[in-house]
Amino acid sequence: MASPHYTELLNTALADIGDGVAVADVTGELYSGHALRQRIETLASLLRSLGLGRGDGLVQLAANRVDAFAIMAACLRAGIRYTPLHPLGSLAQQQFVIEDSGAKLLVVDSEAFTERGVALASGFPELAVVTLAKADFGEYLGDLLEDRPWLDEQPEGEDIAWVSYTGGTTGDPKGVVHTQAGMGAIAEMARAAWEFPENPHFLASSPISHAAGFLVLPVLMLGGRVSLLPAFSPESVIRAVENEGVNTLFLVPSMIYAILDHPNVDQRDLSNLEHIIYASAPIAPERLRDALHLFGPILHQCYGQTESIHITCMAPHEHNPAVHRRLESAGRATPGMSVSVVDASGASLPPGEVGEIVVSGPSVLQGYWQRPEASAQALRSGWLHTGDVGFMDDAGFLFIVDRLKDMIISGGFNVYSRDVEQALMKHDSVEAAAVVGLPDKKWGECVHALVVLKPDSSCSAEELLGFVKAQAGSLLTPKSLEFGAALPLTNLGKVDKKAIKLRLIAA
């Protein structure tokens, strides 16, 4: 018998929650399990009435609000392909996704994205547009809703459910295809592996259109509650923990740093917190030590990609600073997934040897939307080739040392940018660092560092370079170093090394 797919799992979870609160947002909307199921079914019927059939595409630009989740779930309920637009994406990136996905309908949170909604709607005059608030463009959702019979047909496990686009830092974004069955497997694995509290109350403070959205269904499956915050700030998260009973967070490392650096955070009441999942980017080991000191042993690391949400995880009890290099690890294979490190020929490497990280299992994408060659390349030999470089230790813990595209070859030696970044981050004055390779006539490539200092700290380039040389040796010491106010980020919140290189090469 086939495993339940996403819509089946969601329907069961909402039925079990019943009259209890399932999802709430800062507008004051509270939806019980029954009410949210009714909302999803009504929206699924509406989407069909607007001319979307099975397999058609819908794109949505929205902040964290109940109807944003309900629209996504309604798409899956009706067998419609759902594609989120990243709230921090540029106009050009969002226009590319709309066109590439072949969407028939654009849904816009016109309260949060008024100007961008106008620009997108005017750029695609043939595209139907629905707004989540009254606006001067599109059709307002509230004017379209009416009592409709629930759809008779049910989605199938092999229906395309979610087409989410990669960041596009190495070319045009690619649409990552996950099916109903794949999305269901992702949710079931998360519930089992991520060690949620017994009664989770999850605060989504980063976009549920992306990584944070993968926690919503597992929390509901556990009978928990999801609260939606439209935008992250350290103070709003702390207040939700103090005053709203929030006990579960999903944070990217930069959010953890912001909370750690928030004034008098050590005097705030964080006792409600039971669980912090962190993911989406590498975390500096020294800052992870600070987080363990502030929050206690409640941090759970996850390593994944848009192409495979589950690759590895490191449970709270495994965050042991006493074990050599443990805090530099990304954990071990998520139960149900297989992870290996391979050489250029695809042969598995023994512990300690560096190669490309590959993964297989139910979490892996079906392929890239309308890109068969890219799909075949990524999924060759039955494994997803992640493009990440790393090694495993004897206990099966994975260590990520770089992206393949970010590895620097200087004077014939491989230099992994993450090793240099970690050496820089050990200096007390350094807040953040990014390392790239620049063309060099003598060395082929030379190591360049962009460094952000902590507030009220000072350090010269000469002092910092001397510190790295003493810590890590000459090979890992940057040939050049600059200071900046912040690191450039992609719309997925990751350091945009391509932007750093292009700026320097063009200078």
C-alpha cells in the first residue's frame, strides 16, 4: 500500500486538531483544524472555477499569512502545480519564474507587496491575477468566494505538487519538482527525525513559501499549532516566546546571530523554548557555542537543499563541544536517506577523504521543470549530486567544506573557502566573512576575503591576516582582504559569492 501523500496527511492532521487552533497569524486570524480544512476545500473549488485544471500552474507572492498557506494547500488539493515567488526576490527573478513555470494564475498578497504586485501584473497582462487584499489590480479573493461543493476527485501521489526555484547564483534559476508523494514523505520524515516537542507551537518567522513551510505539516501532524510572523526581527521572536507560548523555532544562522546580539537577550525569559531547528546555510562554530550557551541543548541542525529537503541532521544531544570538530559537522544521514561522498568517477570514498556529497531517498526531487538534461546530470547513477564538497568521519558525521563551484585552486592546491572563513571567524572582532577565488596570473586563483566586523570592534587587515596565518597556515591565508558593512545575500538568504566576484573582477 502506498504511503499517504501530502494532501491526505494534511486532511488527517486537520481532522485530528478539530476545533483546536491549527494556524494563526498576526492579523488576528485564528483557524481551527475544521475551519482551515473548509477554507482549503473552498479555495480548491474556486481555483477550478477560474479555469485551472489538473497539472496547471499557479504562482504566489505572499508574506506569512493564513491564506498564503491555504492557497498552497488548495493547489495541491486540486492537483495544481504550486510555485512560490520568494518575497525577497528581484522583479527580474520573479518575472523569470512566472514565465518559466508556465503559470495560468498569479496570486499576490497585495497588502504586503502592493508595488511589486502592480509590476508583475502589468508585465503579464494575459495572466489572471487574484489578490489577497483589496487592490487596484487583479480580482480580490474575498469577492470571488462563495459556497461551492467540495471537489469529488482526489489528487494522486504522482501529481506534481510543488515547483520551487533555486537561487540562480550560477545561472538561471531551475524549477525543482516535488510530487504529492514526495512532499508527503518529506513531512513524515521531518516529523520522525526532527525531534519536535510533545506539543509543538511553531513560530514561522521566515517565509513559509520556502524552508520554514516544510515545518508546517509536521507540526500539524503532531497536533501542534503554527503561528505566522510576516517578517523576522529578534524582538518580535523573543516576545512571541515570552508571551505567546511559542516553543519551536526555525532559524537560519543569520537569525541566530541577530538574536545572540540583541541587547540584553540574556536577561529575557526564553524558558518556553524547547526546540530550535537551524538550516539553510553553514553556521560558525564559535557562534554555535554562543547559541548553546544562551538557549541550552535544544538546537537541531538540518542540512538539505531545494532538491532534497532531507540530507543530514544533527540532534540536540549530538551537539557536543567536547568532541573534536563536532560543532563543524552537519550531522548524520536523516533516517530514510542514504548519503555518500564520491570521487569524480562516482566511486565512494573512505572516511576522511574529500569528495562530492551525493544523496538518495524519498526526499529527492523528481527532476527540474522542463530541463531533462539538467535533471539527468543531477540525478546520474541513481544519486542526487548536490554540488557540495565534504567528507565523513568514522562515526558517519558529515563535514561540508565547500561548494564545488566555490573551491579555489591556487598554485595547484585546493583551497576550501569554508576553511578560510572559519579561520577568520575565530577572531574576536569578526562578525561574518566570505571568501572567493579571484583570477591571478601567478597562482591561477588567489584567495580574497570580505570581512564584516562586530559593532564597536576594530581590527586592521594586517592583524587579521597574521591571525589567520598563525591559526591555519600560509595556504589558507587570503592574498587580499577587504572590510564591508554586510555580506551580500541572495534572495534565499545565502551569501552571494557570485556578486562579490563580479564586483571585484569588474573593478
